[in-house]
Amino acid sequence: MIRDRARVVIVGSGMGGGTLAWGLAQRGIDTLVVERGYPLPRERENWLPEAVFTERRYKPDEMWRDDEGGEFHPGVHYVVGGNTKVYGASLPRFRERDFLRTEYPTAVSPAWPFSYADLEPYYSQAESLYRVHGTTGQDPSEPWRSQPYPYPALPHEPYVQETISRLAAQGLHPASTAMGVDLRPGGSCQRCQTCDGFPCRLGAKSDAETCALGPALASGSVRLMTGARITRLETDEHGRIVRLHGDVDGEPLEVEGAAFVLSAGAANSAALLLASRTDEHPEGLANSSGLLGRNYMVHNNTHIATVDPRRRNDVVFQKTVCMNDFYDDLGDGYPGGALQAIGKVQGSMMKTHATRAPLAMLDRIADRSMEWVVMTEDTPSVHNRVTVDPDGCIRIHWRRTNYDRHEAFLSKARDILKKAGYSAIFEQRFTIDMNSHMCGTAVGGADPATSVLDPWCRSHDIPNLLVVDSAFFPSSAAQNPALTIAALALRVAAETDWDEVA
Ligand SMILES: Cc1cc2nc3c(=O)[nH]c(=O)nc-3n(C[C@H](O)[C@H](O)[C@H](O)COP(=O)(O)OP(=O)(O)OC[C@H]3O[C@@H](n4cnc5c(N)ncnc54)[C@H](O)[C@@H]3O)c2cc1C
């Protein structure tokens, strides 16, 4: 039996857990981060599309189930730093409206229990921690900020600049994407083609291990246990969590603490609490609202490859431009969404989706294509939920919500890009396994009857339990989630009275 203890125990070292550990380190709080994975090795395969996408080298073998029992590989990475080790490092803030209630024609996006203004100082802190490069004054949807971006925006390469000119000629306002890479003076980023979706062999991507957990460990008050998978939380007769149970490579593990934080990712954090059910808590821990695991959201996303046969795309680092002109209003009084260039897709990466197309043909398309994500908001539904099967397998019950808005914005994006010279457009709509933006499974709110967590991510039911990851999100917005998760974690670290929680 392996035993350990700390004042604060965090489960998971990704965006939520790693950033929280950094925040607790600033306060000198004795913290143990318990992570089921190991550090992702820096090796040749980091940058090989076949290894990363076809062989799924950095993904777990674990399968999850859908409604009908069909199995799929989820979009998770069980390594130190979690999903941020492979993420695209696009780090935008949510907009002010995203924290308010928004009515769509057929759905409602609920308000958060605090405003953009409450989170704004922590967005600035998160941008500094994650070395965000960006610029202001281009994007009509951008929210106000108290601090400038820490670093200037990434310059656009000529091919991207030409596309920007074509969009601007339509009266649109393409803007620089806020990016977390180390292009500071003397920084280690080389602007390579293998960033978005790949681990960084140089450590130049602003992931949670590099920017937050590493410095937290160096502080001396934070420790990390790797290979340690937590399977159950145990409560005492007062209803407080007393210890975590799990294993390290098959050897039983018990971790004691005064305060416990789940940052295992939206599905795993909810699954852990559901799997910790007892006779006293038959619906799982921290679930008096009955909402634990429900309101699972993932964004309505479509990848598109837009082809202009007359122009060869020789770009190396493509992910520098986004377009939010229709974020608040698609022209019909309702929000549209965000259009963002993604990392340059190579033919072999297309092959994981277009399995029957010959590689040579995909390479020819990739030579003249530019790739984007079309992102719109999905809305919470109690029917979309995470449950845990009797054998411990995670099951995702999911139907698309607010999809009419996705169709509408996708259609607008196609029109715009066609006018910009892209005569052929190929689409890949996100399916259940493409859930890397998942959130909402332990929603935050002021009312214990309609939320799982309070506005500072603390369980309404269990005083020494917090959930600090995207599970908290009451709505998904239509911007990438990671910076908001980091800001949330920094707010919790700074504003929580840890003496009282523990
Ligand atoms: C390919 C890809 C590209 C992406 N691009 C972007 C982007 O450009 N911008 C953006 O904002 N977001 C992006 N994302 C999403 C972003 O990475 C996630 O939103 C973010 O990492 C979620 O943070 P988290 O703390 O909730 O979970 P994670 O970062 O996934 O961390 C969860 C951690 O918990 C650990 N864990 C899980 N269960 C247990 C357990 N039982 N015991 C112990 N440890 C456990 C995991 O191993 C993991 O380390 C991308 C994701 C992927 C996969």
C-alpha cells in the first residue's frame, strides 16, 4: 500500500490542476498533485503525424461508450499536463456576453454566477503565466482588458496575409489569434508545422506542465505523484472527504488531506464523484442537485479544408488568424460563432478521417488548402450526460444542441471563404469522440438546487471538496476553453479561504 498526505490534494495536472497548483504555490500551501499519467517524453515521434494521429501514440487505450453501447476513443491524454500537452495553444478570452444569459432561436445559454469583470484580473494573470501573444483593436468582439497582451501577436505568413486581405476586402475584420507559444525574445519556439495537435519537442508550447506545474514544483510547496490513478473518494460521518483511493501501477494507493480538488477533466471529475456512491449517497457524492454529470457540452465544431486551386499554401505556422465578426450577431439578431485557422493539416493527417482516399491525393489537396475550425456554442441539456457503467467504463449520452446555429454560421463561413477564392470546401463535423472541449458536468451557480458547485468551484454539499476544471462551465461559449479554465483556477487559488476549506 502506498500512502501520502498533503494539506491540499489535487487530482489531475492539466489546465485546471496544473494552474491551481501554481496559484497555491504562490501562497506557500502544502499541495500534492496526483496524476494518473507520466511525463510525455520528448522524442522524435512528437512531430510525426503518423505516430501522433494514426497510431495515437500519446492517447490512452481506454475506450468510452456512447448511448447505444458503441465504443470510441475519447479526446483525452493521460499525461502530466493533460490535454494541454497536445493542444493548439489558442488562448482567447471568453467575451462579456458569454457570462450572461443568451437566447438562441431554439435554445438558451445560461448565465455564469459571476461576470466577465470578476474574472478579468485572472485572465490577465493567466495570459502572463501562459505567455500569450496577441493584439487588440482588430476584433469587433474582443472584451475590454485591464492589461495589454504580454507579448505581440504572431506575424502572419504571406499566404495567410493574402487570405486576410481577401476577407478584409469583404468588409470583415480578421484578427490575430491569441497564442500561447514561446516566441518571446530568445524564446524556444521555432514556428514549426507540428504544433496544433502535437506535443512540442522543444517545450516551447505554453502547456500546463511547462508554464504552471513546473514552476509550482520548483517552489518547494507542491509535489507531484505520477502514475497514480484515483478511483474513489471516501467521506467520513460528517460528510467530509477524508481520503482518496486508487492505485499506482496496480499497487493500492491512499491519499489523505484536508482539502481535495478534482481537476481530472470534465468527464473524469464527474465520473469519480459518481463512482464514489455509497448507501448514504446512492447518486454519487456532491450530487444533491441531481445535476452531477449532466449538462455535458463539447462545442458544435466543424473542421473545414478550403481549397483555392490557384494558390499553393506554403505556410509553416498557419494558426495566426481568426474572425469573430459574427460572434454576437449573425445578421439575424442571434449570435453566430468563431472562425479560426487551425494548424496546417498535412495529407497524412487527413487520412485519419478520409480513410479511403489515396495519400497522394490528400497531399495534393493539402498543398492548396487552408484549414479552419468553425465553432459555435452548444447549450446545456440534462439529457446530455456522463454516467459510469457497472464495469467502471465512462458512458457519454450526447445529442447535439443548438445545432441550427451551427448550420447557419457554417453556411455563412462557406460563403465568406468562397468569396475569398476557396472554390472547394471539405468538411469534417465533430463526432462524439472529438470531445476535447468538453465541459459542464458539475455546473457552478449560486443556488444548490440548480448547480453542483458554488461560484468558487466548491461543492455545495461537501465543504472540503472543489472541482476546478471545465466541469464548472455553466455554458460553453464559442471560444476555446483553456484560458478560461486557467483564469478560473487562479481565481479559486487566490480568493478561497483555504484555512476554512481545510
Ligand atoms: C488536440 C487538442 C487541441 C486542443 N486545442 C485547444 C486550443 O487551441 N485552445 C484551447 O483553449 N483548448 C484546446 N484544447 C482543449 C484543452 O486542452 C482542454 O480544454 C483543457 O486541457 C482541459 O483542462 P482540464 O484541466 O479540464 O483537463 P486536462 O487538461 O485534460 O487535465 C486532466 C488531467 O487529469 C488527469 N486525470 C484524469 N483522471 C484521473 C484520475 N482518475 N486520477 C488521476 N489523474 C487523472 C489526466 O491524466 C489529465 O492530466 C485542445 C485539446 C486537444 C486534445
